[in-house]
Amino acid sequence: MARNGKIARLPREIRDGLNRRLQDGEPGGSLLAWLNGLPQVRQALARDFGGSAISKQNLSEWRAGGFAEWQARQETMEQARELAADAREITAATDGKLTDHLATVLAVRYASVLAGWSGELTDELRKKLRALRGLCQDIVELRRGDHSGARLQMEQERLGREREKTEEEVVTHFQHWLKNSELRDLVCQNWVSPEERERRMREIFGLEPKPPQTSEEALAEENEEKRRRIHEIYGLPPNPLAESAPAAPKSNPVKPSQTNSCESMSNKK
């Protein structure tokens, strides 16, 4: 039921805190002082109730209404948690086959009743069999539900296997189609290679065509691109060695002193 009182219009976390304090038995005077001293409460009261503070009557009405509903919800949730815990323990103890065990117990009960039967159909025997028959119908309904759930799970697993098989077949068909040159051209007709894309961009911006690379340069660029992608995939920082590697020295540099020596030797000759 929707409530429109002062406390009902407060934020949920404040109402839950108030309910916990009420459950702990905190006196009303300290609760009112705590509530009316909260900035969020003062803002809500100023916005919706002209700044009128929460009174003892408001707290009493909330105790009989909103707090009682909160207690009922807490009890329901606690019962649900207990039932869930019991269900987990029972499932573990019966290996997920509780209704099978119930059917076994019922069969033992039938055997116990018939073991002492003298062959005469007495009122006492009819009473026992009637009770067992009612239990048998209940267990049959429970087992029917378990069997329906098992069939549903098997059907879901079958559909999953068929879906995986269908995806594999699609990939196989696609690979087969790509062997057809006409279909391959049709699929790739709008595809542009990175080199062609760069050429077109340079042409648009009036830049000179990129000079052709040697095989060594192309291989080095390909290896560098592979390293960059590996670093991106595994979240690694860029290769510091590639960025800070010193430039290779020129082959066989000639020092000024060596030049002077060569000139002096030619003069002597």
C-alpha cells in the first residue's frame, strides 16, 4: 500500500535505518532527534511539508504501518533464505534426485503394509492404502515435473549442439564459396587494401606517391606492425628499445686526422 506520510516520503535508506532502530527498541525521543537532524530529512520536509518537523504522532503512525510492513517483508525474506539453504542441503544429500528417493520411501511403506496383511480387506487396511494412494499421486506429480525439467534441459542441450553444428557448416560453406573466383570477386569488390587506401589519401591531399619499399624495409615494417599488435592485444607498453634505439653509425667514417695524414703522405711522394 502506498503511503504519503512524512516518513513515507523520506529516502529508502533513511526509512530502512529508522526501521532497524525501531526493531532494536530505540526510544522515540532519540529517533525524532536523529531524524529531524538529518539534512536530507530537513530538505524533504521543506519541499513537501512546509518545513514542519516529524512529530511523535508521525512516528507512531509509521510504527503501526510502514514499520509493520517492513517487518513482514523481512520475515518473508528470512524464510525464503532458510528454504533456499534447506533446498541446497537436500539437493546435495540426495544427489539432485529427491523425488526418486520419495518414491522409494513410498514403495517401502507399501511393502510394510502388505507384509503384515492376512489376506482380509479390513477397514484399517483400506485406511492405510487410501493414505498411501494420496501420497503416491503427489509424488507422481512431483516426478512428472522433474521429468519435464530434464526433457527441457536435454532439448536445450540438443539445440545448442545443433547451433554449433550450423555455425560450422556455414563457415565450411563460406570457405567453399570463396574458392569460386566470381563469388570471391563479388564479396571483395568493395574491399580496399591498406596500400591502396594510403595511395588514394596521398592523391587527395596532393602528396607525392610513397616511394616503393625494398624487401628488407617491407619485412622490417611488417615485423614492427606485428610487435605493435601483440603489445596492444596483451596490454603491454610500447617497446622502449624500438623507440630509444640509437641510430646505426655510418660505415667506416673518416676522421679529419686521417685525412690530413693521407694528404701529407701524398705530398712526400
